Amino acid sequence: MTAETSFRTGTIAIVGRPNVGKSTLLNNLIQQKISITSRKAQTTRHSINGILTDETAQFIFVDTPGFQTRYKNRMNTAMNRVVSQTMQDVDVVLFVVEAMRFDEHDQRVVRILPKSVPVVLVVNKVDRVQDKNRLLPFLNDMAKQFDFAAMVPISAANKLQLPALLDAVRPLLPEHPPVYDEDDVTDKSERFIAAEFVREKLFRLMGDEIPYSTSVVIEQFAEKEKIYEIHATILIDKPGQKAIIIGKNGETLKLIGSQARKDMEKVFGKKVFLQIWVKVRSGWADNVAVLRQLGHE
């Protein structure tokens, strides 16, 4: 390759307050579902690497947890630490905000944005703005908040302006050969993705509070010739939550399992036999041993 066409490879952190669409953005950038999404805030608890390779660059995206201010426990402290550390270790940061909305929660993220790494402002959900003439004043106001390398209005859900976002990021990446194979879309294990799919269904099917006090452990993950056998355990904090998750005659738990299994089969390309149990583990979100097992410590 000539100097003008040198290949670029770099890591890009996707950061922002909870529920601005970071996981949807990641999934649609790499055109593969690897990060869980929900209308509820704070669904992502791990950094998830999504990989996109084209003719001139390899984009290695890191979907961080939403910077948490609502729940105070050891797990959320660890999650906030992940956000801060990740931004110092990448080549580019995408700071995602919601169009026409910038509040104190976004401001807290601005305060920890790195000065030594280029930051691209991603204004998401522009499809919801009825009067597009309001966008330019909003962008002008945002430009006063931080010295952004670029500002790109998008709709992650509708895949609007995603090529423009990639074009803004591309020149900010260092010249480097690809790190992953061209067809790779994530560096996360199938075991990890299976747990995330189960957890996503908890967020989609449960009330507002229960999903935040649950987590999912994969007890068994066996790949056979024609099928995956997966045993998962949903950890809950309080005994009263068990009946709610299981539901009348086990119907809610069956629905969680059925929907998660279908997602797994799409990604894994094989039939999946999935069994899910619900176990009470009081104080698990402050338990160092449990958090280490879940990958938070």
C-alpha cells in the first residue's frame, strides 16, 4: 500500500450516560447483535469488543457500560472504573448523547473525557427531532462543552449516517495492519454472549427494578456436533423476586428461555438446548467472589 492508502487499525470506546443507544450503535455498526439492548437504562455491564473491517481500516469498538450514578454498590463502582480506564487505553472515543438532550448526567461524562485522545461527538436519535432546524443550535452548544475532533448526527436504530460516522473516525485511527481476521465480529466468547442474551430478556420482560438486581452465570456450555447444551443460572438478590421471574406455572421463565434461545441460535448457527434456573444469592452485587466469577473484579 502507498502512504495515501495505508491500512488503519484502532480501538474506539463508545461512552455516554445510560440509555443513549450505545449498544444499538455497536450492533448496527458491525451488523451483528453482540451487545444487549433494552429500553431500560444501564443494560450493559461489560466492555464488549465489536469488530468491523473494510478495505482501508479495522474498527475495534468497545461498548462500555453507561456511566452509572443511580445505583451505588461494588459492581457499579467497578463498571464506572471500566469506563474511565477504557477511555485512557483507546485510540478514539465516541461520546454518545441524545439529540436535543444534554443534562447533568451527560455533563458528568464530559468531565472524565480524556484530553489526550480524540473524542467524536455522536448525536443519536436525530430521527425523533421533528424540527431539524433545531439541530444546528444544539450542535453549536455542544461544541462549547468540549474540544471535539468531529460531531456527527445519527440515528443508530435507523442506521442513519453510520457511514459518515465511520468516515469521521477512520483518519483518527493509527496506521497499523489488521489485528483480527476480516470475518471476526467480536472477541467475546460464545459463553459470554449466551449469558448476555439471557440477561437482555430479563430487562425486556421484567419490571423496572428486578433486572438491576439480577445477573446470569453460565454453569455449563457444551458444543456438540449439531447442538449447544447450555445451563444458565439467574442470580437474584431477594427471595421474593424468584416467583416473579419464574411466573405463573413457569410461563415467564419459559418465555425468557425461549427468546434467549432463538437469539443464540441465530448467532451460533446451531440448535440450542437451554435450561435456566433461578437462585437467591443475597448481596451478590457487593460480593467480590461473585463479581469475579461474573468478570467485574
